[in-house]
Amino acid sequence: MVQRDHEQKSQIVERRIRDDAAVEEAKRREQSMKEEKIKQERARQEAEARQKATAKLAADAQKAAYEAAQKEAVEKEAAKSRAEAVSTSSQISQKSVAHATIMAISTEIKSELPEVV
């Protein structure tokens, strides 16, 4: 009977040891799962931040390209307007010179003609 009591106590102690070990193992697994979830969440957030940064860079580049194209278009239009102004000014000058020449010739011809009374 003493031996039997001793065996039962021994079995109870062994069961407690196994139960405690199982509880500790469950705690380790749970902690490991929590750490893995945290790691995955951190990786997801970092990937999202990289994606946002890349999208912002692309948007900034697109905006800069648009602004450069707009500036170039404005500069081309201004150059065209200046060229047209120079051309118009040149044409006006040529017409003025032609008119002055015609007037000079006309005056010269009139001076060479006898006066009609």
C-alpha cells in the first residue's frame, strides 16, 4: 500500500510536470505567433510606406513634366509672337520706305513737269 501511494504521488507529480511543460510550450507558441504577427504587420506597413513614397515620386515627376511642357509651350508662343512682331515691323518699315520712295519720285516728277497755270 505504501508503494502504491508512492506510485500515485509519483504519477501525480509527473502529470503536473507534463502539464506545466505543456502550458509553458503553449505560452512559447503563443508568444512566437504574436511576434510573427507583429513582424508581418511591420513588413506590411513598410511596404505600404514604400509604395506611397514611390507613388508620390511618380506624381511629382509627372507634375514637373507637365509644368515643363506648359513652360515650353508658353515660351514657344512668346517666341512666335516676337517673330510675328518683328516680321510685321519689318513689313511696315519696308512699306514706309516704299511709300517714301514713291513720294520722293512723285515729287521729283512733279518738279520736272512744267507748271500748269
